[in-house]
Amino acid sequence: MRTTKFIEESIQKVAKLIHATNDPKWLTIRFAIFISLSINKPIEKKKLNFKDGKTYSLEVITGKGKSEGDYTDIIALMVVNNDDIELKNEKELEKYLELHAQRGFEILTYSLNQNSDIFIWIKEEFL
């Protein structure tokens, strides 16, 4: 799964807001993906610019292949249900995760500021 420059620049800011500055980047990326999936609106397919981004394996993002935490199937199910699609392979899953990560970081970055309480914001946004 690839990230954009925007995502890479947003990771630290969002990590600070969710009190995850000492946690690995994948935790913040996964959080952004779940924020995007939680709005129950299919993702808009658009071309992303991956220049100056990074590449993360599914092993890192979903825990693929890890005996203590492989969430690949459940995350894929969430994508299938949210976007009303059939995933043919892992590459297709990665493309949707890229789009959801982008949307999730856009939501978080544009909706929150340094003084935001993430838990109050989530409660207000999703109830």
C-alpha cells in the first residue's frame, strides 16, 4: 500500500491528536482508514499522486500473515461492504486502502486542530 506526500506529512499531526506519537505509523494510518470506512459512503475513485510518499506492506497495515493479529480479511470485508465491490486480489485491496487512507487523513486533518479532543469529535461526528 502506498501513501501520498499529504499522508506522510499528516501522520505526525494526526498521531499527536490521537495520542499515538510514540506508536508506529501503521497505527495512525489504520486509524485514518477506519475513519474513512466509518462514514459509510463509497470511496470516490481518483488518481493519487504517490510521489514523495512511502510504501507499506499489508503485513504492516493489516497484520497480514501475523499469527497474533491478521486483520486483512475483516478489513477487506469492511471495504467490500462500504464500497459495494468485489475484491479480486490483494493488489485491488491495497488500491482501496490507499484511497481510504487519503480520505481518512483529509477528514482528520481538515476537521481537527491542535486543541481538538479526538474522542469528543468522534462522538459528535458519528452519533
